[in-house]
Amino acid sequence: MLTAAVAILLAGAKLSSAHFAIIYPEWRADTLSVEEGSTYDQWVYPCANVPADAGNRTEWPVRGGAVSLHLHHPWSYVYINLGLGDNVTNFNITLTPQLMNVTGEGDFCIPELPVPEGAVREGQNATIQVVTNGNSGSALYNCADIVFRANMTSSNVEQCTNSTGVSAEIVGLSSSGSGPESEEEGEPDTPGSAAAVAASTVTLTAFVGLAMVFATGLGFS
């Protein structure tokens, strides 16, 4: 009886520590699962302790596409990275040059998340890494494996809308709105931190593209 009680407590602790899901592209595994023997843990960098190719690869447009999440915090900082290859260890392409402050719990979808021009090619395998921070300040991780397709003009997501009360803004724009504010030099940043993500490989095209998605309200309810 004691063993069963401990198992239930551990399962509950694990569930409470896992606070978001990737809806699209399909994530590597359900890291919210509390099945016996599961080693998934969203606190573990870089992909919640889920090995590469644990799930399916989703076809995704070469120029970028949609990313849909289900968030469990009243607010979250969200940043999305890309790593190229079959078994990615280096997520050095930032798809969100400035982090997003998402308010509200529920579905959150970016309909057109641009990839830096020329960074990828048809048939190339890659992994999308989504990182969130809540009020605890600690990072949570999930990953989705993809394969790039040049013949896709969109992600063909049937529904890419936000839940009622969910909204987002880009953090770190300069007062003129023309680009990101400069970062002051300091101590090295931990993987997935806001400053570390902002310092990753980016292009102005990717930044402007993401800003336009928010400015025009594409796909948001």
C-alpha cells in the first residue's frame, strides 16, 4: 500500500512539473504522460529526455510554417529554436529572435513562423525545440521532429487559433519598433534562457516575418 501511495505521489509531482504540450508539429512523445516507467521530464534539456526519432517526423514547409502549443500557465515566455540533422544536439537557429510573452492558459498557435532564408533545403531532417518559462523562472522543454518540404506553401493546419483569453506580444523591441534592443554583456547564459535564445543564429528576415504575424493578427481569435 505504501509503495502504491508513493507511486501516485511521484506521478502527481511529475504531472505538475510538466506544463505545456506541442500540438503541431507532432511532438516526439507525450511528455505529460505519467505512465509507469516513463523517463520523460520537461525540465531536462534539450528535449525532455525523449530520444531522437521516438515519434514520427512531420512534413513542414522549407520557408517555415505553423507551431501550435497548449500552455498550462497563466503566462509564459515562449521561444522556439531549430536544429538541423537526424539527431540534433545543437539548436542554433532561432525562429523567435525575440521571445514571446504569452498570457493565458490554453491553445496558442503561430500560423507562419518563418525560417531564415537559405538555412534549410528540401528533404532535410530537423528538430523544432520549444522552450517556455513561467513564474518559477525555470525552463521547460519539448521537441518535434520534422522534414522540410519545398512543395508545401503552408502547414495545412486545420485550425490555428488561440483559446479565448490567450494573447501574445513580442518582448525586446526597441522604442522605434525597428529591431531588437541590444543585449548587455554578462555571464554566460544557460541553455534555453531568453538571452541565450536571442544570441542564437537569426536573420532580420525571420524577425520581421514574425513581427508581421503578430502585427496583422493572422490566425488569432
